Amino acid sequence: MKTDTKGGRFFMETSSKVIFDLAMRTADMIVNMFGDRCEVAVHDFSDLQHSLIHIAGNITGRKIGSPITDLVLNELTKKQEDVADIPNYKTQSKQGKVMKSATVFLRDNNDKIIGALCMNYDISLFIELGGEIDQFINIQQEKQTTETFFNSVQDVIHEMVDQVIFDHKKAPSEMIIDEKVDCVRILDEKGVFLIKGATEYVAHMLGVSKFTIYNYLHKVRTMNEYQLEGKK
């Protein structure tokens, strides 16, 4: 997809331009309506490392060219038909602001997911005001949802890899092979390996070569396919 920069936006020279143009105008309109506590971002999935092509308002501190969030990345590991919009979930910025958020996936005429419209509203003040606005700040908590906002693709990889290793509560040098394979399995499920450069960083953190990571991935994906076949 060819792009050029004009007025802080990326303009697409493809049939998808109409979809992204509508999304960007919608983002501007929402923020104009709800004020400076609102932020709406538009992502183009043709480049996950620099997917943020437009942002109206600024609650999370991101800029044009920032990478996709871990929540959306995780959704993209699913089959296209299984990916659904994510309404009314709770997030928190690095500055400590509590937000109501929603993500709408953008699809082309062939129903292929090409991007997302992501809305964040800072409800920190309303939380402080208390009970009379409980209805307004109601958050769906049937399933705990988290999302982290990053300024660089390296931050995305580092945060997700570091968290998986931390959850194993053991230094990589002390891990046996099965534990390292399990780390790779979890990271693959989270979509980490969709990002360029992730394999090298995971290899570095686990103390193995990138070719070993490829072998782990092959083992994990083969096992997943075998399990899926067994369920049929």
C-alpha cells in the first residue's frame, strides 16, 4: 500500500482509501462531540509496526506511526470470521488514566479485516465523582480484557515477551526445553511473531538461536494442528 504524509495523515492510494477516510472523519467527529477527554485512533493493518495512521484527541500519548496494541494483535491471530468488535472494556494509560474503550474492526468489500477504529474515553474524573454516575462508567467484566498502548514496535515486543517470561517465575537460563517451548507457544497465541524482529528478541531472551525458535514454533503449531484434527 503506497502512502504519503499530508496534514499528519496517511492517504491510501487504493480502494481502501474510502473506508479509512470515513474512519478518520468519524474519529474527528466523535472527539469534536465528546471533547478533550476522548481519543479515537485509526489503524491500518497493512503495516502492524506503524499501524496508527490517524489520531484525534490525545489521551494515550501516541503519535502517527505508533504500532498496534497487544489486544488487537491478539485478535488478529484468530480466523477472520472469528474476529469480532470489542465494546466497552476497561483500559489504563501509562499516565494512570482509566478509560472506557471500544474497538471496531474495519473490513473491505471482501470482508477482509484491513484496520480498526479504536475509541478511548478518560473516565478518571467520573470515577472520583462517585455513585451517581455508576451507570455511565459501567464496564463489562465477564471476561477480563487488557490493552497496552505503545510508542514503538520494540516496546510491544519487549513488554509481551517480558511478561510471559515473568509469568513462568524462572530465569530463562534455568528453564528446561519444555518450558521454553511453552513460552513460545504463549507468545505465538498472543500474535508476537506477526511482528518483524520478534523472533530475534525472543531468541535473545530465552538464550537460544533464532533457528531454535523456528523449531519450537514448528513443534507448537504442529501440535495445535494435531489437536484440531483430533477434535473433528
